[in-house]
Amino acid sequence: MAADLAEKTDRYERLLAEALDAAEDVNPPNTPLGESAAEYREMGQSYLDDGRHFKANDDLVNALASFSYGHGWMDAGARIGLFKVPDEGHLFTV
């Protein structure tokens, strides 16, 4: 069971990190949509950082939750058009 949690935590960490790298901001920064994109990206990055902190302290449950929430922010941002993302692959549900 612990091995499953560790594997899933690692997988979701990679998923969030890859999503942050793949998401391209498409709106001018000084517009409401550009500011929203920056906020969504900041939330994704913050959850990645938090998850890595929890993981380093062997708190895999909170690490997995953080990585999952962070990916949710990135996926939501892609769905509402804040980011240009790959159409194919496993990173986004759009």
C-alpha cells in the first residue's frame, strides 16, 4: 500500500511539473485574463513547492493532495483559455 502511495505521489509530482512547463500564457500580462493566468500559474507552482516540502518530510498524503490540487489549477486554467496547452497527451483534459 505504501509503495502505491509513493508511486502515485511521484507520478502526480511529474504531471504537475510537466503541466507547468507545457502551459503557455496566451494573454497579455497587464489584462484581466493575463493577471488571472499569472494567478493560476502561481497557485500551480505553490502547490508543487508545498508538495515537494511535504514529500521531503515523508508526508506523502499531503504531498499527493498538493500535487493534485496544483494540477487542478493548471487544468482549469487550460480549460478556460488562460493557457495554450498540447492537444494530445496526458497533461491536460482539454
